[in-house]
Amino acid sequence: MSSSEDTFHQAYPQHWEADVVLRDGTTAHLRPIIPTDREALQQFHTAQSQQSTYMRFFAYLERLSDRDLTLFTEVDYTDRVAIIATITDSTAPTTERIIGVARFDRIEADEAEVAFNISDQLQGKGLGSVLLEHIADAAREVGIRRFTAEVLPQNSKMLSVFTEAGYQSNHYVDDGIVTVSVNLDPTARSLQVMAEREYRAEARSMARLYAPQRIVLVASLTDEATPEETRLATAAIRSQCGVTGQQLHIVGLTPVTIRDAQQRHGLGDNFVHHHNLDAFRRDTTTFDLAMIAVADHATTPLLGVLAAKGIHTAVLLSSGFAEGGEHGLTLQREMLRTAHATGIRIVGPASYGLFSHTATPPFNASLAPTLPRPGSIGLFCQSGAMAVTLLTTITRRDLGISTFLSAGNRADISGNDLMQYWHDDTTSTAVGMYLESIGNPRKYARIARRLSRKKPVVAVIAGQSGHIVPRGHAVRTTQTPRKALDHMFQQSGVIRTANTHEMVDTLQYFATQPLPGGHNIAILASSEALAAITAEAAWSAGITITHTRIITHNTPTADVQNTVAAIYAAPDVDIVVFAHVPTTADLSHTTLAAIAAAAASSHKPTVASVFGLHGLTSALTSAEHTIPAYSTPEDAIKVLRNVLDYATWVTEDHGTHVDFDGIDRHRAAHLIAGAPHGPATPELTRDILAAYGIDLWDSITVHDAESAIAAAHTLGWPVALKSTVEALRHRADLGGVRLNISTPEELATDFADMSIDLSRHLGTTHEALTAGFTVQRMAPSGVACVLRTSEDDLFGPVVSFGLSGDATDLLDDLSYGIAPLTTRDTHTMVTSIAAAPRLFGYKGLPTADTNAIEELLGRLSLLADHHPQISALELYPVVVAHHGAAVLSARIDIQPARRHDGLRRQLPH
């Protein structure tokens, strides 16, 4: 145990601060306690009921003594830690009110006693569970591995906080006190519990957002609006923003300006005007959502007024903030801090707004002059410009939207929040997402995987690399190849499309058609040439064609009906593709009607490419069932490829998160903590890998033939002789490796030859003069592979796999996964590379033990996930034989941890 006293002298851990969403969707701020919290802590204590005080202290204390206040507020953030939860009253937005306290005191080197105290008014909102996550994360950081707590038996709520958290725990009763012991190592259950709680809280927060009963437009703080405020506000007025059946309240502008905007767009005079902020403040009406057009510097002071009006969602139409550089980013963080402290979630800045056709009542808080019709597609977009494009395209194609949100620069609410909401939103059967950046890819992948199992998620990310971040998006940089992003989408079941055209094409399928029961298609075409074009596209996409039929304008009506009926009745047809372009004459309406009727009655998925038709049209509708129309047969086939891939993914066994017995996480953490930054020594590398059940084959470094022969006798013949020079490492083609050396004479000869080759390549350089060789026992023959992990600032721990050799890196034949991996992920990583046939008996060679490689990938992913200090790790080569895999060489680089998504829930800040 450390000898630190009750003094306030350690650096304040700023990174422990966080904004969180509680179980009911409201927000709070968590931070370490400081000495100036004495008065707030006393107020918190005296506001508690006698019962709550007794549960915490086992006695009733009317007030905390000065000594207690000193003890509780002056901590060292190492042996004595306290984290408080605060909110800000709207009447005093600069004054924090404590609503919960979690603290621990170290009692052993790796054990601490923990205690909680939750405000009576906040009971049942999950605050205790959130505080446990954060105090546990802080404890792990300072070396605490176990919590103990003494709890009265009747304190069932506190006991449930421990028992329901998912950690390994035990308890016993002695002298009327329950002693609880909690192991703080994350378990599969604790991670699942945290994810479930995060999902419920964020989904409820979004449910509040999508259920406003009254909306206010804050155009300006006075009736003298700036040109930019006027532009944004009049655009909102033009869009007829507000809640159906409710008058829109407008703050600022002048009645003349408002009426002029309404009349210019043919709108009725239906609003309540507040000429300035004071007038709005005096009004007794309460609201749920505010649309804000005021400038960035005026937004933060406004939030307290909005919170006093009951507003829990603010849509920032104005831009600025992080777009303005470091000063703007500071302004944005202050704004978020104030918003979350007062219980307000932020949409934007630079948001195009949101709307819902399925809310009760429906509402519009967007700048869209015309809304798409109601439907079943949920749509998320970041850029305002792309929101205009997408909504216009969707309207033109007559697709229907259930819910829409433009996050703008997504300072707070992001696509992750919307996916949490859409999971249980029965009105949205498919989801479209236009992403310009992903702030937390690991969380995105986790939530998207969950949502994709329930409904299709179709996404497009701006550009092809996914690395270009627009100005105003506070996103960390990444060095991970674009392919890693592709693989992240694939593992999550997300349908990644190349552009918005393909995204909307794919969405219109899911809006109208069921998932196919198989991969076989039939082609109905109006010409042989069109059938051939469609068939070529299908063949290139790997889709099987079982029937092709031609229907022309000369085909008798009876034959048309018989042909169509036969195609839809065929048991080896899962999807029908209809293609038609008129040349000298058009098909009759009865032909289109026959195909539409057959599709409706059979419920067999059908897509069409008909000249002059696009989207959802009455010409291809029967009994409220519409066949989606595409610009070209190639577009239709591309959509089918997306659909078939998703249908395969959604029916697959997705496995479970990898887990292995015997992993010594503490041993690895201790080794890493005591290591200097930089490349780990061979001994340290071996020990870290051994803690995770990865056996590194022995090798001995030698500098002359005699020591090489001695090493071979120690290790066992036959052996391999390898150069330690970086340029020749693993390079048999350049003379850097000699294999299958069976005798001392052969080894002496090879040592001399390799020394000559080394001189030829490097001359008399320092590297040549100091270079050595390693001797290693020969591994069973097999396929050489390379496994790597890297700690990326954006993606976190990235795992990669490929076969060894220059071609792998030059051709980028690598698979990627974002840890933690599932058993399905490891299987996909091994089987998805282009060179994978070499593992499965290529040209008569023995098959490789892919199960061993999958296990090795799983163990490696856990090591990288558990220890962010491992900046890079490489196992190269790993020789995979018919039975087993031999890790012949390994490197680990250790650097300070810089991961940003720890084991605790938090909002952007």
C-alpha cells in the first residue's frame, strides 16, 4: 500500500471527466472531486434522507464535519479517489449540483474499499452503475484490481449495482454486514452488461429527441438579426418547421420578416412571436426542442434559458465552433459541457435538422423545403449539402422516410446514437447512413453489428479512403489502410456502397422487397442484347442465372402471361430481373402489369430496369406491391449483389467473442508496465506472448561458426540459420536464411557463405560489422504467415493477417479486424485473403491447420485489446503445418497508451 496521506498534491486527472447518458435518456457530468467541492458536497449530504444517510454511513449524520469534508474532498487520485456526478440547474447554469459520489481508498497494493452515495431524486436512473464503470476504470489505471464494499443487507439497490455489473464477485455476511468483493477485470458478461446499458440509455435519449410536443425557433437574441441568422431562420420558416397541430414559436427577427418569409413561399400566418430573449424567458410555455440560428459565440449562454423552458434537444443550424480552429474547438467543448450539464443533447453544429413522419404527432425541425413522403427508411446524414441531395433524390424516386437526422459536424449526437434508436424502432425497416467521418469506429462496428442482425444498414462514406476528415469534425487521425474500414463494415454486416446513387438504389430494394431465399435469378428481357447485358453483369457479380426468357412487343398476351407465370413458379428461381428498353416499339401496359401482379402474388423478389422509369412507380405496382426500377441492368445487379451478401451474412453463425482459459492478463500488464518505451527485448517479448498462451520458438544469437554449432546441439537438429540484419531478415532469396541444416559441417559452411553474402550486400558498414545470426530448430514444413497488430489513434487495436512474402504487402493481400474479434471474425480473416487457397491444399499440397491460425489470431486480438501500450506487434513468420502453427519470430513495440475508448460510457466532449 502506498504511503500517501490525505493531501491534495497529485495532478488532477482531466481525462477522468466525462458526460454520460443516464437510463432515462437524461445527461450528467462526471469528474474527480476537488477541494472546492466542500460546500456542494455538504449540500448534497444534507439533502439526502435519513435512510439514505444511514445506508451510506451506517449511522445518521445530519451534517458532515469539517474533518469529514476535508477527508472526502482532498484526495490524491492514486490511493484515495472520488468521482462525483453533477448537473447544473437551469436557474444557475454556472453552479454544479452534486447528484452522486463514488470513492475508493486503497487498502492493499491492488485492492481498495469502495463506497457509493446516490441522490434520492436520482434513484432508479442507473447513476450507480455508471459511477461504478468510471470509478472501476480509474482504479484499474492506478493498479487496483479488486474492490471490496461493506453494505447493509437492506440496501438492495447498492447490492444490485455490484451483482448486476457482470464482474466476478462474491459476498458473505458477518455481524449483520454484507461484504462484497468484486474482481475488476472485465469479463464477457461485464462488457455485455455495459453495452446493453449504453444501448438502453442512448436509445431512450433519442426517443425523447424524436417525440417533441412543441418546438421553438431561436432566430436571434433580439429582433435585429444578422444576415446569417436571417438566412437560416427564414429557411426554417420556409420548411414549415414545427409540430403538427402546434403553432411555431419564434424568438427574434421581426413579425414583418417572418410574414414576408411565409408569404413568399405561400405559407399561412401561424406563429407566436417573441421579439427578444427576455420576452421568451417571461413566457410560461414549455418546449422540448429548439432550432438555433444564432452565432456560435452566443449559443452557450442561451442553453441555460432553453433548459429552464424544459428543452432537452437543441438543433444548431449555425456553423462555426470547431471549424474555426483551436479557439472554435474550445468554444464547442464549452458549449457541450454546458449542454450536457443542463440535460440538453446537441444536433449539429451546421445541421440540416431532423424530422419524423412516425412520431406522435409528426414534426419537422429541418431546413428541407419539401419532405419525402412517409415510409419505412431511416436516414442519417452528416453534411447539410448531402442532406439536400439525398432528400431530393429520395423524393424524386418516391421513396418514403420514417425518420431523418442531419448531424452536421456531430459534436454530440452521431450515427451511433441513431443506430441505437433504430434497433427497436419498428417503423424503420432499413437504414441509410451518409458518413463523412466516424469518430469512434469500434463503437460504430459494435452497434452496427447488432443493428444489422435486425435490419439492413446501408452506408456510404465520403471519398474512397475514408481518411479525409471535413473541417469542423473533431476526429482523430488514422494510419490504418482503407481496406481495414472495408473489413470493419463487412464484419459488422453493413452494406458499404460506393456513392449515394448506389446507396439509394439499395435502399429502394429493401423498402419494397423481401430478402431472397437463394442466389438464383431469372432474367426477363425485351431483347436478346439486353438479356446478354444483364447476364454478363450477373455473371461478373457471381450470381447464378437459371432461366432467361425474351418478351417483345410482338409476344401474344397469353404467351406473356404464361411465360411470366412459369418464371415465378419455377422452384430454382429466387429473384427475377426484368429489363426493357424500347427500340421501335414499347411493351404494352398489360405486360408490365402482368409482371407486377406476379411479383405481388408470389412475394418473390423482383427488380427492374425499364427505360423511363426510376424508383417506385405506379407502372410497376400491383396490390400495393411495387417493383423498384433502376437506371441500368448493371445498377440492378449491383444492388442484388449487395442484397445477397447481406442475406448470407444475416443468416450466418456470427460466433462469440474469442476467449481462452489460462490467459494471465495481470502478468502481461505487470511486464508491460515495467518495460521502457520502445522495442521490447526478446526475453520480454517471449514472456508477454506466453502470458496469452502464445509459444515463441527458441532461437540463439551467435557470432561465429563454433557458437552456431553449439546452439544447434542445444536446440536439436536440423536447424535454420538466419541473419539478424533488417534488410535480410526472413529473406532466403537474398541469402539471409538457410534452412534444413542437418550437420555441423553443413552449418559451418553455410555460416561462412552467409558471412560472405553479408559483406557483399552491406560492405564494411557498422551494421555489417556488428551483425550476427540466429540459430533455430527447424519447424515442420507448412505455409508461412504474418500476423500483426497496431494501435491506431482512431480505430484502436487493429489486427491483420496474410501469407508472408513481398507479394502480400505489395498487393495488399491482407485481411483486417478491429479487436475484440469474434470466432467468426477470425475465420473470415483467414479465409478471405486472395492467397487463402494455399492453406487448403493448393495444387495437392497438404492442408494447413487453419484452426491453429484462427486461435492465434484470437489470442493476439485479446492481447492487443487488453494492453493499449502495445503500439505494434508482429509475428513473422508463423509456419502453419498440417497440425499446429509455429511462431518463429516476434516483435513488440511498447509506447504510452493513447486509446480513447476505454471501459466506460461517455458522450463526445
